[in-house]
Amino acid sequence: MAMLKEDSAELIQTYRTENIKDLVIGVFRGGVSAEREISLLSGENVIKALRNKGYKVVDVDLKTRDEKAILKIIRDNFIDIVFITLHGEFGEDGQLQRILEVNNIPFTGSGSWASFLSMDKIQTRRVLEKNNIAVPQYWVEEDGDFKFSPSDFPLVVKPHYAGSSIGVNLVKNHSQLKEAIKIAKKYSSQTIVERYIKGRELTVGILRDKVLPIVEMRFKKDFFDFSSKYEDNQAEFIVPAELPSKIYKKIQELAYRVFKVLGCRGLGRVDLRLAGDFKPYILELNSIPGLTSHSLLPLAAREAGLDFSRLCEEILKDALETFNFILK
């Protein structure tokens, strides 16, 4: 059995194959989280892109958490490597990655430990704070007994364990705060309340240790919520973001540092707010960013000269290198 390092979740294993196109790639999509529909779209795009490039692809609409069932799917379909396009719980949080790691099954993206740290917004903030990386001031809701004054608003309320801005709300008073906490609790056991940073919303994609162009999101609502992300005409995307060159470089360097501090690999997307004084505040790292027609990592990749098919190939090749595939 391969050795697993908790800090990096790297497997020490060698795989041999004659040609990359001989590999059977299982694209895992759908899943069991609240982000299932987005994941289905991401996976569909990846499947089309890889098949168009001549890869052998198995479409796996994952509807279970059961390890034996998952291993049976992989075995019955002769899958050599799993391309993960699952978002949210049991897909992006390290649970699936852990199953694959202990069973010596190669997969794309970050390992189990980094995936867990990135998915859990409380853990993410604690790790970043220990590394002197600024995050918005925040409170973890335990019993709902908050003491906020009117001047503390607006605040952002979000589940600690969800993505795609599901369950996230901007609140401007106590009554809205109470309702927003109820909504957030539908998606995770704990809720984060954080200071709203007035400024610009930016995101920085990272692919195979290369930082992609910065994307700025300008939207009709007060913040980049679910509808802004996935509905047409709800937001404007500027890439590359219009920033002074020194600030631009500083933000790219910061995003890469976040990526490394959390132990990620392969791909990721760092979301942040840039205050009026140009101070950046990290919001989160998405270890499996969306790969839909509205997603931001593909947008940044296109600006860097990579079409969607090339983006998928780069993600795949990173995994092959991580798991020491020897290709002739």
C-alpha cells in the first residue's frame, strides 16, 4: 500500500502506461451536496472536452458516499485515474480524496488534507491567520447570541462548509441577521458572520503552480451570490483586472501563497476582496473551481491562452505527474 503523508497527502506510487490516450479517465460529477447541479454541468463540460481530444472517458454520476460502491464503480469501469468535478461536501472536502488515497487510486486536484482545510471556512481562516494573511474580521456562530451595534453592519453570513455562494447573505440589520443564520444552518452545522469589506471582488486562478490573470467581478447586487455566478447578465467580468501593476503582482503573489499555505496542488481559485486602500482580504480558496460556461477559472485560463480543452488536459497532466505515471 502506498504511504500517505497527512500534511501533503501525496502518494508514493509509480504507474506505467504506454500512452496517455490509453488511460481510462473516470470523470466524477454530480455528487450528494447542495452543489450537485453545478457539478453535473462542470463534469459534462470536462467529458466533452476530453473526448474531443481523443481520451477514453467514463461518465460517473456519483450518487453515493459508500466506499465499497465507489471502488466497485472504478473497478467495473477499469478506471485508471479519477477526474474530480464534484463541488461541495463529499467531493471537495477531502472525504472522497481520502478514499482514493488509501486505495492507491490517482485523482486530479488537491489531496485530502488540503481539500479539507480549503473547504472548511473556519479552518481556512485559522490557517491563514497563523500565516499572517489577512481575512475579514469574523465570528463563528455557536448559539446565536451576537452583540452587534448598528455601526457593525453590513455583515456577511455564510455556511462554514459550502461553496458556490450557497446560503450566503449580506445583512444590514439584526432582523436580517437572524434570518440569514437560519438559512446558512440549512447547509452546514456552523455559521460564519464576517465583516463586509467594501471594495472590489477579485479572484485568482492557479493552474499547475502558475498564477493565472486576475478576474474582477462587477455585479448588480451588493455581493457575488449564487444567481450572480450562474445566471446570465447578472455580473460583468473584467480580465485582466484593471489594477496598478504593483498591486496586480502583489495580489497574484498573495493568492499563490494562500494556495501553498493550504497545501493545494493542481488547480485552485482564490477569492478575495480588495479594500479602498488596496489592502486584500482573503475570502476562500476553491480547491475544485467550477468548470461551467459561467465559471471563472476557464475565463482566466482563456486570457492566459488556454482554451477549455487545454485547461482540462493540464489538470489531468498535473495529476499524472503527481502520481508518477511513466508515459512512453
